[in-house]
Amino acid sequence: MRALHYDEFGGIDKFTVGELPDPHIGPDTMLVKVVAAGINPVDYKLREGYLNGLIDTVFPIVPGWDVAGIVVRPGLDTPEYAVGDEVVAYARADVVHGGTIAELAPVPVRTATHKPASVSFEDAAALPLAGLTALQSVRRSGLKAGDTVLVHAAAGGVGAFATQLAVLAGARVIGTAGPANHDFLRSLGAEPVPYGDDLVAAAKALVPDGFDVVLDYVGGAAMDATRELVKPGASVVSITDGRAASEFGGQAIWVRPSSDDLAELVALVADGKLAVTIAEVFDLDHAVDAYRLLETGHTRGKIVVRM
């Protein structure tokens, strides 16, 4: 099969597109013909070695955990799926080796769900990691109808999903973003405020009594500002900053694969209740360009590679 891969840690120059052996699958894993795969910042953080020691790796590494495709070989114990089924998955395994930026990908059954015909392969591929992160962080925050919620990096890949999920839950949502994304946030049902020095004043002007929930997808200065914006006892959840737990008594989370959660998200997309924003679609021969764009950090929505 052809795949994007790298044989040592380092920069984007370590990537190459070429032939690799077809993946092996275990009893609870399916072999999937990849139609489209989403890419995420964690992919290049792994490539650069930043997560070495946290997650085991085996070279050569094919990046990517988000996938939408067609089952070509079920595992010995995957009775939920048959050859020809269209699936979507957050195909993260315990060892980083065989990823999804390839013509074929191993997909553990616990990470997958059926893809509705009404959802495109590109939209499905853009959903898993970011959508699951958003759903699980919203749930763990305890957010409820009537709460006032601050979403840091609300226009980002995770933040845009979290903003929509919070609005669907009946919350009032204020989202941080650069001015170019303020109309985008309004289209998702949120009230925008700017990043930077004006954040605290702008947020207090909208919510003078403080926020019930803060969902943080950027960390750093955003969490510094959070100190001045929360009510006593507010719920703070972050995917990037441990101070959510150590300082605010909230939670710092790492997304989990979940077939049930992913099925819920895909159903929301199919029903038109959750929008997927795609920045650009690349083919496999230009997958390195896809990561080059991702690593600028200045895209709205998800980047997808189509095989």
C-alpha cells in the first residue's frame, strides 16, 4: 500500500510518501480501505518526538488517527461489521505505528462506528478526534441548560464543535477568537470576544457576574485570564493546561476512543445539528502539504487527506 510515513523523529522533512507493507490486524481490528483521513496537531507533535515516553512508537510510523472508509477485511471478532460497510473511527491504538494517512488502515472495533450514507467521507474523517474531544470535555464540565460558558479558541478544530454542543445543550456561549473568526462564531450561535489584552474586559462586559463553565482548548494566557472571569465554584476543563485541575479544581483531559460517543456525533451531523467545517482537502501525494498548512496554526476548520 502507499502511505505517508516517517522513519525517525524530526521536522516535516522526515515525511515521505511511498510503499509500505499492508497492515496486520488482530482479532478485534478491521482492515479498512481509507477514503479520507483527518489530520490533527497531535500528529506532528508525535513526529517531532514531543510525546515520546507518553505513547510507545514503532518505526516506520504512518501518522493519523481519524479515518472514514470501507471495511475490506473484518477481524475474527468484529461481528458488528462486514465487508463493504462504511465506517468512521478515531483509530488510536496503544502503540503508534500504523496510522490512517494510507490506502489501508487497521481500525480497532472499539474505536469505530457505522457512517451514515448522508454524511460524506470527508466530513466523517474530519470529525473523530476533534469531535470526541469536544463532546467529552463538554460532558465532563457538567454543563447544563442556562449556564454561561466561555470557550477559549472557539473557532479552532475542537472549539468549533464544543461551541455547537454547548449551544445545543441550552447554554449561553461566549467564544474567544481573532476578529476574522467573529462572524464564524456568530454563525455557530456564540458571542465572540477577542484574544489578547482585551479579553478580560470584553468578557466582563458581556458577563459581569462571571462564567459558570470554562472550556479551554489553548492554555497559557487564556488560562491566566480565566482567573478573573469565573464564578466561585465554576467548572473549568482544559485539554492543554494542567492548571484546570491544580488551580481551579476542574479537569485536564485526554480524549478517549469511544464507539458510542462517535455514533452520537455522526448522528448529529447526519441530522444537520452539528456542522463540520473543512479548510482544505489534499490528495495522498500532497499529504506533506496538508501538514505544512496545519503546522501554520492559522486554518479555520479541519484539514482532510483523501486517498
